[in-house]
Amino acid sequence: MVSPTIDPKLLEILVCPVTKQPLRYDAEAQELISDAAKLAYPIRDGIPIMLVDEARQLDAEPVPAKQ
């Protein structure tokens, strides 16, 4: 079964509602990841659910800073 993908143009304009930082797409988990907020927003039926109440808290593992 092929997992649905998110439109790259949509990904370019979506930002985390908490931090306003860009998101990265996790195709395997079908989530949009906010590294800054340590939240994972679910994608259901191809639609990103950008509600903080629906987001999953990521583990407190350190994320390398981009330079």
C-alpha cells in the first residue's frame, strides 16, 4: 500500500501554529514535525491537522541546530 504524500507547495507555506517555524514531513508516520515546538501534527486522509490539541508531543531528544 502506497502512503499518501503531501503536496510540496502546501508544505512550503505551512508553519507550526506555535512557533511559526517551517515543518518537515514524516511520510512513514504521516505527520508534520515541528522541531522547534517538539510537536508532531497528524495528517488524516491527506489533510494536515494543524491544531495544537491534536498534536503529539515528541520525546525530549535534542534536535541539532541548523547553522
